[in-house]
Amino acid sequence: MRHLLILLATASLAAQPASYPVHWGEPPPIETRDLRPLPGGYGQGSGTRAKWIQDNLTRDATEPGDGEISILGEHRQWHKVTLSLSGPLARETDTDPNPFLDFAFAVTFRHQEGGVTLRVPGHFAADGHAAETGATSGRIWRAHFSPDLPGRWSYEVSFLQGARSAISDQGAALKPWHGLKGDFEIAPSDKTGRDFRAHGRLRYVGKHHLQFAGSQRFFLKAGADAPETLLAYEDFDGTETHKPDKGPLKTWQPHVRDWREGDPCWRGDRGRGLIGALNYLAGTGCNAFSFLTYNAGGDGDNVWPFVSRDAKRHYDCSKLDQWGVVFDHATTLGLFCHFKHQETENDDHRLGHGRKAANVGESLDGGALGVERKLYLREMISRFGHLLALNWNLGEENTQTPEEQRDMARWLAERDPYQHLRVIHSYPDEQDRVYSPLLGEASDLTGASLQNPWNQAHARTLQWLRASAAAGKPWVVANDEQGSADSGVPPDLGYEGYEGKTRDGKVVQTPDDIRKHTLWGTLLAGGAGVEYYFGYKLPQHDLACEDWRSRDQSWRWAALALRFFEEHHIPFQDMTNADDRIGKEPGDKPRYCLARDGQIYLVYLPEGGDASLDLAGIEGRFSLHWFNPRAGGPLQPAPDSLQGGTTAHLHAPNPEDWLAVVRRVP
């Protein structure tokens, strides 16, 4: 028999996964030399290892856990730290009790010196390794945590069972798991650069821009609104389409080349295309992307977190763990995650905007805050709330009633331990009706996600910034969708033969138009940034896009704008729109001004030319520099300074678009 044995596991003929569930312990130290498929999707390995895996899988599937707790992940500030508990045995499809609805698993984390206490909702995690194994049953329960401070943290487990305990936080204490306690040490973060773990959590701080809790920097975003069906990806478990012609599943094949050695993937080489796409987007200098997490009955009809399309009380553990791999990687790249909780077709099924009546089975509680909606939001918070940079969007083109919208926003505010930004999106012609009742303390919303024609971005962003400030709660307002629906942000000229027209021959706005009036128009209104939407009649459109390189030039122009504000230390968080200082008359070409009166003025001239800057009542002397929004580079100084108390005349270097930077001279 000795020819069948090897002495060390590391000498196994087949490469093994990086890890197995912690509670399994170490693999066998002595293994047979044969090679066979391993159970649970663990690749190839020896018969000895196969038996060890199968024994553990069988035990996990038949025996409850003993309460063993592991604290997984890098024990550092702002990093993802996971409390993993070996608890009651369950299956995704169990109904009595339902592991998602009838168990209330949560963990309270307390910093022993800083006074920070966070109650984090937890979730059923099957075998604890479902992204790799595809497991649908197990005894692992998890709570993801991103600690705000280094030092000693304690934890206490709450584990209740009862009908709908997860959404009521009531039930009988479940022994021996309820009340388990412990502590662990957290070191300072060791990250630098774009990685959000170098900066901390993005927080709403009562301003029009979010602020990092660690570095204290304020945040502007630019990135991708399309494709809305980003998660309709064939490499995710349990993912299918009900509209294959309109909403096909994605491969993200054009971005496989952007995957790098050492990047995450799952089940062998799955996930490389989407991970590569995020690498590409971050590499352009952009910092945001968005996606629907539920669109049954919608345009794509191919994204949901459930074990099947209509099983809204049973969640797919392996699919959601795979989503988490993608979102966690986004954090390391410095990409903000825009969660859109539902599409208009599945928010409440009212008629309007030419929509047809839909099957009520595709909505959550018919639009109300009921069992399905509460559970859905709890699962999203539990599985992804640890991410450092995100917003919760109540829904794309949302048509719920103001009461339903307020209820949903309140539920998020009460359950999210990290208090992420909460926004809502609406049709362009319904903004007054939708947003107005939600301003101020009338709701728990802290921002708005705007959809407007591309050349109205400035005016509409400014409208809701001013309205929210006047109501006493300044909103974070971003332009996240640019019309028309046919065209949006077009591809680069020449991409797949694109010549500036839709498929039916209509000439549309150019990438230059988007740069001038959507990007800079939003930023100089005082907006929080942009996400770019791709129209239905252009290459790589909103439902079918798998190649973000189609808009390479637009990403890079957007990144130049972000870099301008950062590198030149522009205090945008303390600046407000000052279009009234640049003397626009009816019929004048658009131009925009953002200012901190008496200190700094940014004047954007989309078509170059001349502008007047009214410095009446302002004392002191000011320098003038020009920034090139098309090429970036250092600021170009003007020869003469400007004097306060007068009207300063600005003349752009040429007829292209330019940004004047007028600063007070110390």
C-alpha cells in the first residue's frame, strides 16, 4: 500500500482551494495518490481528501453546530471582518422554520474604549463556503462587520426563533447560541491609495457631499449606470433570464483580459470577466458603478437574490456570496456601489408611462412595506452593508406612494448599522411629484438619484440641491441617468463603426456634449457626481453592455474632472452654485459657476469665449488659471491678476471648453 501514499498534503497532485470551512479543521496529513473529482465543487484531489470532504459535508447537512465562533478576515480597521457561527442546521428551501424569516440572528459589536456600538444583522450562510461549493444547506450563520476603530472589540450574539423573527426581532432565545460572547483585537488599516479601506466609510454628514470617516476627505463620483443588468451574469449560480432576446445573460468576455493574477474568482475560473470589468473601470480613474439587485418583470427580467424568480422568502446563499466577492473587490479598487433595490416594473405595478399591468407576483408586497420587502432589505443590509462606499436606492423610476417610500426609507434607516446614503430615483417629469413630499424631515432619505435629459443636468441638479437645503436637510444629489432613453451617453466615435447616430439613423448628442453639460454641468451645480447611462439604440446599450471600453473616452474625461478637484484641493463641499455672478442673459450660451464667495470661483465655459465674473462687494486680489477639461494637465496661468470689487473679464484660451479657476491671493 505504501506506493498509494504520500506523506504530506502539500505534495498532493492537484492544486487545492485556498480554504475550506474553518470548522472542518485541517485536511488529512496523509493522502492517496489517485486523482478524482472532489465533492462540493472543490476541484480535483485524492480519494482520501474526497472522503474527508464528503464526511464534513454530510455532518454539516445532518447535525446542528456546537456554537463554535470564528472571527474571519483581516483583523484591521475598515476591513471586512466576519463572525461565523456554527449554529442550527437549515436548508435554503425550508419553510418550517424558514432560515431567513423565522430566525433573528444578529451580533452586537462594541469598541471597549471608543464608545462605538453597532448591532449588525446576520444571515444564514449554508456551509460557509457556498460561493465555491454551491451549497444549499448547512449550519453556518454569519455577520459581516467593518470596524470603525482599531483596538479591542467585544461581541454578543442574539439568536431568536419564532414566526417572522427576522423582521420583528422577537422570538424565543435559541440555545446554546443565544448570548455567546467574546472579543478580538483590531489593528489599524494598512491600505493606501484608491482602496477605500485607506479612507474609511463614506458617511452622510448633513452636506451635499459624502465624507470618508477615516481620511475626512469628501467624495465626488463618476462611473457607470449601465448596464442596469450588470448582475445578470452567467458565472453566478442560479442566474437565468426570462427575456433572452431583450435581456440575455452576460459573459463579460471583453474584460476577461483585464483580470489579473491574484484577483478573486470562484469555482475555478468563474468571475474573471466581471472582475476584469471592474479592474478596467477603476483603471480609467472612475470610482462608481450601479446595478439592480431585483428586476423580475422588468426590462431584463434576469436578476433576483432568491433561490428562484418568485421564491421571495428564500435566498440563494451561493449566488449572494458570489455577488459579495465582486462587491468586496470593488472596495479594494475604490469603486462606490450603487444598489438599486428594484426596477419600476416590480415596485408596485401601478399603470403609467405606457406600462402594462404586470403580474403581482413580481412585486414585493404590492409596493407596501410587508414581509417580503422587510426581509429583502434586511438580507441586503446583512450581506452587503459592511461595504464602505455605497448607497441604497429605493428603486429605479420609482412609482410607489409617498407613504410607501417613507416606510421603505425608514426601515433601511432603522436596520442599517452604518447609515449609508439613502436615495430615490424617478422619471424626469415626475420629480416634483415624487421628491417634494420626501424633503426635509418628511422622510429618512438623504439624497436623490436624478434622471434627466443630458442637457438639463445642471438645472435639475441645482433645483433639488436648493430645495433640499431649504427644507432643512441637504440632499446628496447625483445625475445618474441621462436621456433620451434611445441614446444616453454614446460610444466613442468609431467604436464598432459608430458614427454619431442611433440604429434608426437619428443624429444624437456627442461625447463632448456629455462632458460639457452632463459632467461639468452637474459638478458646477454642486452635485455629487455622475453615472453614465447607455441608450437602447446604440452599441453596447443598457441591457446588453459587456464592454465598458465602448465609452473609454467619456470615462477618462470624467476621471480628469475628479482628479482636478482632488489635485488642486478644491473645497467643493463648501462651495455653492453662483451662476448669478457670471451675468448670463436669456439666449446666452450655457456657462456655469461654483464658488466659495470671497475665496474661490470656478467658471466653466462650454464653448470657450468670454465671460464676466462679478466680484462686487468682494475684497482682495485674485489669481486666474485655466484648466483643460479635455486633456487635464497643470493649470495654465493667466498673465494678470483680478481685483475684487470689480467685474472681472475672462477670456478662454480658445473656442473649446475651459474651466477658469479664480482664487484669492493670500
